[in-house]
Amino acid sequence: MNERSLRELLGAVQAGNVSVEAALATFKDFPYNDLGFAKIDHHREVRQGFPEVIYCAGKTTEQIVSIFRELAEKSTGNLLATRAKRQVYEAVVAKVAGAEYHDLARVIVLRRGEQRRLGSILVVSAGTSDLPVAEEAAITAEVMGNRVERLYDTGVAGIHRLLSQRDKLRAARVVIVVAGMEGALASVVGGLVDKPVIAVPTSVGYGANFGGLAALLAMLNSCASGVGVVNIDNGFGAGYLASSINRLGEAET
């Protein structure tokens, strides 16, 4: 249930078109429903504008299917499950028709109805090895109602590939930069644009990369202004944050 549907329900009660008992039945599991192993936050769509997102890692297939079905039945917006294996998706789609799987990003998506597309978010990746994290960010932002463009394999080892796309960099409202190795791409992009840059360090790299720690520290120490950093491999967090920033910009226009 989102704010719009909540207003419609209350208006119908006020107009006498929906009984108080029927409205109470709708609110039965509001703001959350306890499944025993999980408390599903149905209030989140009203509070934050998007339903609770399922982080699949560490959960059993049965738990994920139960959570996904509960959200599908009780919410009206798009749904997203991250870090999901294909076999988990196959179990979900058997119970929730219309669910889609994105192999590279490892996400399950349920799209429902047409949504307004907010201003453009550009996802930039340093190398092809960074694409799983970049796609997680891109699909997260798309599912949350944003227009997303992609600019991939434009790392600093061939900086001309990035510089030839400056028009795309300037046109974006928010830029997500995904890079492993030494993570230098975020500073370069931060020095080229006047938009918020969300840097995502990835665990791509040789031994001294320390599983993404080198890229994380480099991004945190960026000398470019306007660069914020999320956790290692956290494409979802970057896509969500970019969408939140984008909605603020949309409200101002």
C-alpha cells in the first residue's frame, strides 16, 4: 500500500463507498505482518515510497518465496529481491507470476503498471568485470522509477573512452561510478561533472586490492568534491541512494 492507494481508501470510506469493516480488513497486517522468521514491513512503501527489498543471501528458498508472496499480495509497487540465485527465482516465479530474473545483476524483479520516469541516472563502470555490481545499481534505479543510462568499460587505463562521452555525463542528474582495482574512476568523474557522484568500490582486483578495500579507501580519499561512497559491491545501495536524490530534484522542478 502506497500513499496514493491509502488516500483513495480513506476517501472511499469517507464517501461511504467502502465500509469501516472492509477498511479494517485492509489494515489488518498494517504496518507489518509477522511470518515467524520475518516481520514484513508493509508500512515502508508509505514511509519511504518503495516496498521492502528482499536481500536473499543467507535466507532459505522457502523463506524468500514466502516473503516475496506476502509483499506481492499486500503492496502495489514494483518489487525487488537482490543477491538471488537462479534456482531461487524459479521457485519464486512458480508462486508469483510475472517475476523476472536478471542473471548478471542477480536480482528478481516484479514490475507492476506504468510508472513515471524521473530524470536520468547514469551508471558508469570502469571495466567489464564490474558489470554485475553496475547492473545491480542500474536495475535498482530503474525499478524505483528512474530513467537509467549505462556507460560501461570506461576505466582510467583508456581515459579517452570516458572523455568521448562527456555529453552523457553532463546530461545526468546523478552519476553512479562503479570501479574496482584502484578505484580512480570516481575521482575522474567527480572532477568532470557538477552533479552528485555515488562511488561504488568493487572487489575486482589482484591481491593488494584486498577484496575492494583499496578501491574503497581511494574513493573515500577522493580529492574531487561531491563524491559520496557506498560499501564494497553495494550496487543496490547506490541505486537506491541515486533514486532518493533524483526524487528530490524532481520535486524541485
